[in-house]
Amino acid sequence: MEIHTTGEIIEAYASMNEMEGQLGESFYRCHRGYLVNMVYVAEYDSESVILNNGEYVYLAKEKYGEFVKAYMRYLRNGVGADG
């Protein structure tokens, strides 16, 4: 698995399920292959999440409604909130 940070790409040996369980609610699994950090979400639409560095991350159609709810909850709770 590759972890993309603001400054580097880190190779990690963990499953997506393991990472998802460890990272908390400020991260969201928007597709089977992507976890996004809500801190870096600039905008989104029904097909993708656009990060503040300009990268597009695919958003699965069936995840759109759940993503919007999770992102609104994240915004209400503040940066780094875990619920």
C-alpha cells in the first residue's frame, strides 16, 4: 500500500481494513482502494474528491451520500475530531 503525504510517498505493509480501523473518523474510505484525510478535502462531487493539492481521488457512486454525511460531521466536529 502507498501512503501519499504532503511531502512524500510511504510504502506500508497493512491492509486497507487495518489502516481504516487505525486512522479514525478524520479519514474516509471513498473507494475500495482509497482513504482520504478530511483535512485535505478542497471540494467533491458525485464522482470524485478533490484534495487541496489538486489531486482527484475516485469516489464510488454508492459511497457519495455516506461521504457527504461523514464530511459534514467532520466539519461540525472540527479538525482531527474522532467522533
